[in-house]
Amino acid sequence: MPSPLHVPVATISTITPHSNADSLDLAQVLGWQCVVPRGKYAAGDKVVYFAPDTVLPREVSDRFGVTAYLDHQRIKATRLRGEPSFGLVMPCENDEWQVGDNVAEHYGAAKYEPPLRGQGKHIDNPDAQPKDPLFPEYTAINNLRHHPNVFGDNEIVVVTEKIHGTNSRIGMVNGQWMAGSHRVRRGEGDELYWSPRRFWGVKALIENLSKYHQQIILYGEILGSDVQSLDYGYKGHEGYRAFDLLVDGRFLDYDAFFGICTEYGVKMVPRIAPFTYCTLDKARKWASGVTQVAPSGDCFGANIREGVVIKPLIERTDPRIGRAILKYVSDDFLLAKKSDFTEV
């Protein structure tokens, strides 16, 4: 579920001294901690923030003096003298820029795209199928840290675990079965992305609802050692968790989705918190800790939580981002992240 690149103009909320370096400070920007030079910034300063996984052109990084600290021009989360640093903070170089402006295009910044799946984490795709407008890709989910005011102060939200597998969509359109990855509709010879249909509940849910609806698409995450290095204790691609259901062009409200999955015994992504209000501080706490997919496992992937996905209890849209749904990736995951593979 790739999100669009956002390089926002923002303000520094707090500055504190680095506990282990006399020449460094810790700046808080949009909920991210960034290590910055001592004395260069103060609380309230307007800055440009480049999040982890932003790729900078060489001429820009040379001008900033940070090329030596990048990984093939990619900004990564790291630790500097023991303190985590998530991204790059630079002075705002244009007085006309307003807080909240996205200046990615000005800098020629791009979003890091992980490599395509290679040997050992790939099941061949024998035949990609033509796109179908009634079989859409899943919503591009923006980062809550970049859009902290989307949810109202008294708006009840649903908080579910963000799982690190491969995005899956499977369903029926006008009575025809379809399956795919995030971007590509897959032929029935594709073992990986058709694998959710082998679960009785998934198959029964889709077939039964399709008797009454033109379009039924179940979105979920496929898990296992054939999918990502964080395998949640599953071999091959044996794991699956559903996270959304599209019926005739409309995503179901959470209560309806939960009821249908429960009726058919379809495993869902875990709900992390009670129905409640959302703040950045709450989201940070929700995103940390161990996964609830396989909390008793003894492998790395079965213990760490990637983060959370947050959406209103009642589906709605927002003029700034479209569908009101946001993610918050945990600091621990960003720092410990192993190799990923792109969604194709």
C-alpha cells in the first residue's frame, strides 16, 4: 500500500540537547525525532522535513552536505551517538512556503522503491492480466505524522496492526473470480496471490456475497517466509489476514466488516486498541510493542510490530487526502527494518 511522497514544510516543536554529544541536539518535527547540529535550530523554526525512505538527487544532497550520510541517496532511519534519528531536517529556504506545503517536486525528491522480489522470496507470476476498473488497487495510505489533524478531536477511530507481508486483493466482479497483488492483476496460475482462496472462509464469503452484489473485493496481507524476511512464524505463504472489504464501490464500515469476517471465520488483522480518539502520542504507543499476529513466536518477524493503521469507525473522506485512513510506523520497526521487496 505505497503512499505518496510528502516532503512537508513544518515547524520544530521542541529542541533538547543530545544526551551523548555536545555538538548535537534532538529536534521533534511532526512527531519524528531528528538529530541536528547543536544550536542550528530553535523551537518554532520553519523547516523542510525529509522522511526516511526519501531519495535525494546527488546535486541536492551535495548542496546540503549530507551525501556521505545517505545510502545510495536514500535517507534511512539510524542512530547517532545512541539516539534514533528519523529523517533529515533542513532550513526552509523560501519565505513564501507555508507550513504544510509539499515541496518534494522542488527538490526532485523521490520515494524509495524496494527491489523486485529476487530468488528465495518469489513465486513466479505466469501471466499478468489486464487491469479492470472494477478491481481497483487498495487505498494509498498516508502517514499520520504528516496529517495529524485528519481525525476530529471527538471522532471514534479503529486501530489495527499494520502487517509486513505482501498486499493481496481477491474477489469476484460480475461473477468472475479475480486476484492480484497491489499493482498487478494475476492469472490463476499465480500460486501466491490466489492463495487466500484456499481458505474456506475467504472463498465462501466472496462467493456468497457475490450472489447479491456486482463487486466483492477482499483486501488482505499474505504472510510467510516466501513473502518477506519478517515471516510471522509462517512457512511459505501460509499466513493471511484480511483488513478491508469493498462492496459495490464502497468500503464497509468496521463493524460490518468485522461481523462478516467473524461469520465466515476469516482471520483479520488484529485490533490494537479499544474504539477511542486519536492523537500522535496515542498512535506512537499503539505502534510500539510486539505483533499480535504471532506474539509467542521466537523469530524476529513474529515479535516486532510494524505499526498501526487508523481509520474512522464510520467510513468517510477528507478533502486533503481522500479516504480517511492513515498509518503510523513504529520507531523500532524503522530502525530494525530488514530487506523489503516491492509490491508489484
